[in-house]
Amino acid sequence: MKRIVLASKSSRRKEMLENLGLKFDIIQSDVEENVDKFLSFEENVERIALDKALDIAEKLQESDAVIIAANTMLIHNTLIGMPATEQEAFDILKSLSGKTHEVITGLCVFDTGENRGIFSNKKTKVKFVELTDEFIWKYINHGETWHKAGAYSILGLGALLVEDIVGCYTNVMGLPVSLMGEMLHEFGIDII
């Protein structure tokens, strides 16, 4: 079987692949996740995922590896990133309260042996419950807001924020597993 490489430092993506029983290595990409204002969000996540995969392919210099790379963005009227301060986290969560936002993940699977990659994206709509200021501050103080786009994690206490999801649940966690399975199948790797 070909070597599988996850091009991510995300502990969540690592855990998701482990839960699928995949044997893989992790090599972090050094690609800057810059957004091109002339591209759509969908095009941006796909481009960044492809850039990450190509970066790892160049680092590997190996002819028998399959690289999995992803990039996730959270959109509510505009791109919402990770908060740097508690006030930013509060402002983000307050803006999402009672509203629907989109999570878009670009995914690239690249086979170094074939020197060929495929990429796509998955969108999921997430609706938040109405959040009181008191609840938002309690959630922020719990510590789940850091290093998370949108200042929340769907796992753990962040599930209390979510009223409804339309689309792929694992996409909200940063890796659309069903899409990844289809893409790996294109390169002869079947999870089951």
C-alpha cells in the first residue's frame, strides 16, 4: 500500500484519520494560507489545499505517496478567522448568534507516483442558537475559542451553540470524510 501523508498540523484532522483506521504520517506544510480577493471562497480553499499538497510532494521527493491536504474557511457575509483576543472572540460569536454561516473546506489528494492530484470542496451550513452575552463569555472562558475559525469548536461545549446543520458534519470539524474517501478511491485506496 502507498504511504499516506497528512499535510496538516491539525490535531482534529489527525484524530479523524486515526478513527478511520488509516496508517499515515504527518508532515506540516509551510504554505501561507493567503486569500486571493479575486477568487471565490471555494476557489481559495481548493487553491490553498493544492498548494499544501504540492509543497509536501516537493519535500518528500518520493514516488509512492498519497498526500491529503485541506483548508477550511468560515464565512458569514465575509471570511471569519480565528480570534486573537477575548473581545474578538465575543464579537465573532455575537455576530453568529441566531444566524447561519457556511463552513467551506477545500480538499486535495495528490499521488506523487502518478504526479496527479484532484481537488474539490464541501460546503456546510451551520445555524447557531440565540446566544446571550453571559453565555458567550462563559464559553470563551472555557477556552475552546482559541485557534478556531469562528471562535468555536463543534466538538465539546461548542455543540451547545449549534441549532442546525445542513450538509457534512465532519466538514465542520475541518475534514469532509466522505469526500476524502471518494477521492482516495480514485487512487486505489479504500478505507473499508
